[in-house]
Amino acid sequence: MEDFSMDKYIYDDKNDLWYELQGDYYIPCLILPAEKEQPIGLWGQRHLQYLK
């Protein structure tokens, strides 16, 4: 019986991404950048007032 142990994390030099083993598939480890605070415009303020 052969043991096909796969690494939990692998790195791909071609696209500079790390991949994590999920079941039988490697899924890229992606991190989203922090969202920037955006001011609410005039119509957004009016809609917010309407919702209140």
C-alpha cells in the first residue's frame, strides 16, 4: 500500500502564491486588503435618514 502524503502548504514560484490543501485540492491562500473608509455622499445620507 502506497502512502501519498501531500504537503499542507505549497508555494508556486510562477505566480508567487501559497496554496493550502483542502481535502483533495489546493486552494490559494488569499488575504483581502483592509477596506478604506468612504464618506457617505448626499444621496447616501438621505437614504440613511429615510431608513431611520
